[in-house]
Amino acid sequence: MDEQIREVKLLQADIESHRVSIENMARSADKLLSSGSRVSKRVEGKLQDVLARYEKLVSKLVERSVLLNEVSTALSSFEYSSTHFEQWFLEMFEIIETKLGGENGGAMLDEVMRKKQTKKPDFDELITSAKTLVSRKDVTDTTSAKDRIKVIRNHPTSTMETNFCFPSFSSLLSNNGKI
């Protein structure tokens, strides 16, 4: 992505550097056209064609630059959100693994479940933004986003979408209600 953005910026600079030449050519052609000769009419047609192509190229380049910046921003936002979510998930998983064995294990599990419910909208938004990014027809390198979605959905126990199913802890709770 960064390489594509650099290429677009280089192309923009290259095209901008030719603007002066094209404007000079247009002024020279205007002088020639004022003479009214037959050749000048052909030059005028070709000049209009060159100018139209140049403007079309500039327009396409600007559109591509805007698109790449949008994709780059969306990708950065997704990376940040997914990293933040993974850290949170690992913290919750660590709490479950290490702190549920104590006296207030049930209360701790309730707290984890409450936190899970508050994170559910963030998780859904994260998955939606990743799917939107991956499904864009103009984005071709989607492997990292797809891999990140798989990692988030397939954490060590189960997915957020299946309500934090922790089978080992559920079975512990069902054994006389003790952890």
C-alpha cells in the first residue's frame, strides 16, 4: 500500500513537471492559430486532444491518490482496532485462566461476561470494517486483513460471536457450582 502511494506521488510530481511544457505549447499553438492558416486548424485539433488527455490523466491520478489514501486510512484504522481488540481479548483470557480459581471466581466470571457484552459492538464493527476493506473491488492485497480476521475469530478458546464459550470453565461451574 505504501509503495503504491509513493508511486502515485511520483507520478503526480512527474505530471506536474510537464504542466509548464503543455501550457507553453498551448500558448505557441494559440499564436499559430491566430494566423488563420490551414495547418493551424490541424494543430488546434491536436492541441485540444493533447490537453484533454492530459487533464484526463491528471483527473485519474487525483482519483487514484484519493482512493489510496482512503484505503490506507481504513487499513490503518483496522490494524489499530484489531490490535487493541486482541490485547483486550488476551487480557480477558488471562483473567479467566489465572483469577477464576479464587473465592470470587463467579463474580470475576460475571465481570468478564459483562465486559464481553460491552465489547460486542466493537467486535462487530471490527469485522464489518475488515469485510468492507476486503470486499472493495479496487483493493487487491487483502491477505493481511483476511488473516487478521481469522486470528480474531479463532482465538484460543472460541469466538466472540459464540458468546465466549469457555467449555472448561462451564464444566467447572457445573461441578457443584464451584470453580
